Amino acid sequence: MNSELRELPAVELSTLPLILKTVSESGIADQMRLADLILNDQDFFPKLMDVFRICEDLENIDGLHMLFKIVRGIILFNSPQIFEKIFGDELIMDVIGSLECKFS
């Protein structure tokens, strides 16, 4: 990955591996760019949490593990603006639920 990243992968069950790779293999400059892209995409977290709920309903363990790693990776960007978004009333319960899936 490089700092020329212009857009996030679409948030779908089928793209979780690509999103995980994008989040987990990013360097410091890429993390800053990814954080900006995430903050500018109003639908990224709601869609990600929709995929989380689908994975839960389907008992898709691989998907839940990828979501755990994606959410953890984004939290590790340590962005106060992202924290504000994901720990708000609308998303907090699903975000916490996705972090519980480490050992599912």
C-alpha cells in the first residue's frame, strides 16, 4: 500500500479481506490517509457494522474475526475524530460487539 490511496474498498462481506489488508498493512502515513478517508466517508462505519450484524446472524466466524481485526486496527490509528464517531450512541454497541469476536 502507499500514500496514494484515494478511496476505501467498498464495505461488503466479500471485501472484508481487502479492507483488512488495507488497514493492517498500512504504514504511519497510510494510517493518516486511511483515517481521513474513513472520516470523510459517512457510511463506512454504519456499513461495517451492518456487515458485522450479518456475520453474527450467519454465524460467519471468519467474517467476525476479520471484523475484529479491522475495528482493532482502526482503533489503533489513535484518531480522536474516529473515536468520537465509533464511540457515539449509534455505533458503540456494535463496535463493542465486533471487539468481542476475537475468541468467537
